[in-house]
Amino acid sequence: MLLEVVRESVLDGHGPVTPSTVAAAVHASGKLLGTAGALEAAESIDAELNGLGPLQQLARDPAVTDIFVNGPDSVWLDRGHGLERSSVRFESEHQVRALAARLVAAGGRRLDDGSPCVDVRLKDGYRVHAVLAPISTAGTLLSIRIRRERTFTLGELRQSGMFGEEIEDVLRAVVGCRLSFLISGATGSGKTTLLSTLLGLSDPSERLVLIEDAAELNPAHPHVVTLESRHGNLEGGGALDLGELVRQALRMRPDRLIVGECRGAEVRELLTALNTGHTGGGGTIHANTAEAVPARLVALGALAGMNAEAVALQVSSALDVVIHVERTPVGRKVVSVGVLTDSGTGQSVVPALSWSPNGVEHGPHWPLLAGRLDLGRQL
């Protein structure tokens, strides 16, 4: 009863949800609430009308990066140490679908039987993906990625256990020496977090142009320009893909050009850009291992009409280093730093540094990488 009264008050233009509007609604309903109760009710109703509904309490935890709803009684979250089941529950499948539809509508798109799979970014920093039945056999599915405004320093990532001192020195030198790099790994392994941090190490005088499908990078740097792709409208017009954005970015005089995630034909434009003097750039790419990155690049190049030989020629002079991250039982880790080399039959990634529970191990290309970074270390 209380929620319905306040909802009508908001929709009738009586102002935002505040303790005062809640108090008025309580008075109208004949119920009694103290000050604390009114504040709690105001937060709950505001979340229901404008926020993430029952999920809002999870989003308030600064450690939470992802929330997944697989059904009314199946809500999961990620705090960086693997998925955890939450105690949050929805009243019904209808409530899950209503929340999904409202969030998608807030992102300017439509979620219904004619458009059952939708991905949107909201102004609050949430990236929302929703799937309706019967595409989903379990009912409405909701996946929410939370973009945190705070960017970690490299020292903070080291203290959290993502890497040790030696790998930290190498990462700093990769950025300082303007080597072009890709950060590889699976979904949720920490690629975007690490990329944001590394970009913050760029010289303050440099102009960083970021191209993303959904803006997630937030480097601590004074000169950052972000371009975000756009889906087509209901008639299919107005779309801007990542490849077009890379071409536009080249006219903006970037000192570093970054594609947040290489996952399609835009890899052709990125490789071309890195081959025309835009050193120090790169991005992230999905791959199970660092050694799988060349094959992944060939597959993406094929989407742009490039054969394997053309991709290899471009990669050989465009990219220098592959930094691979994984989610391990002890948290997210930089598990290897490898050098892209020409193997004679194509490109390969040869390890320079590798992490293991026993410590950091030097690989075959450590002398080559150390020399290029002028680290002055010896095996």
C-alpha cells in the first residue's frame, strides 16, 4: 500500500522521493513510521522507482563489480574473488522482468518480445544486459556491470596481490617506453581495471583517445577523450561501430589510441593506427592464454576481410607486448608478460615473465624485453 501511494505521488509530479513525501504517504495510509523508518522507506522506494530495486543494496558495496539475476531467488555477485550467492530475493518473475524493462528503458532502448536481448549503459555507471523468456529458459536474466569512478594506482593493485614488485616495474616501463600492448584474459579477470591503471601512468602532456563499446575505462589522467559506439535505432539507422570510431579518433591527434575491447572487425583499424606512428596504444582482448592471442587476432582480422598473412604482417610491427591476467583461487593475477614475435609461420607470444605460486619466473624472451625497457636486469 505504501509503495503504491508514493509511486502515485511521484508520477503525479509531487517531487522526488524524500522522507517528507514518504511521511505524507504514511499519513495518507494511516500507518505509523518513525524517522529511521521514513528514511529507510524513502531509500527503498527510491531504489524501486529510480535505482536497481532490490539489487541497490548490493551496488552500494564498493567491492561489487558485477551482479547477476538468474531468477527471483537466484541472485549472484562478484567482489573480485569469484561469484557468490546473495541473500537478496525478488518477489516474483514479474518483478525481475519489470526491473529489467525499466532499466533498459532508462538507457533509451526497449525490452519486449520483439527485442528480447538488450545491452545498455546507464548514466549512473551501470552496464545492463537483459534477456527475456523464451530466449532464456529460466525467465528474465539480468546482468549488471558496475563502473566504479575510483581508479586504483599500480601500487594499490600490487598490494592487493595482483602482481609483485618485479612485474610492477615491467608494467611501468611498458607504458613509459611507449610499447604497444594488449591485455588478454577471460571475462571478469581484471583486464579493464588494469588497463585503466596503466593508462594513468601516461605522461600528463599526452592526449589519450579511448574507443569503447560501453564506456568503462576511467584512467586518472588529465587529458582523456572517450568515444562510445552507438546501436542503431528501431529502423536500424544511426549506428556507429568501433571501427568507424577508430577512424574518427585518428583525426583527433591522439598520442595514445586505446580500444577498450578488441572483439570484431575494428582490429583492422587499430592495427593500422598502431602502424602509422601511434605507439603506446592498445587495448584488451578475450583469450584463454597469452599464447592464444595471435590466433584470436587472426580470427578477428578475418571478420574485417584480412587473411592470416595480412594480420601477421600488421601485428609484427604494431604490437609489442601481451599482458595476460587470470582469476586464480587467490584472486586476480597478472600471470604472464609476453613478447609478440614472428615465428616464421605467423606470430607467437613468447613468455618474458610468468607468475606461479612459487614466484616470478623468467622466460626465454626476458633478456629481449628487459633490453627494450632498459631495466638493466640480468638472468
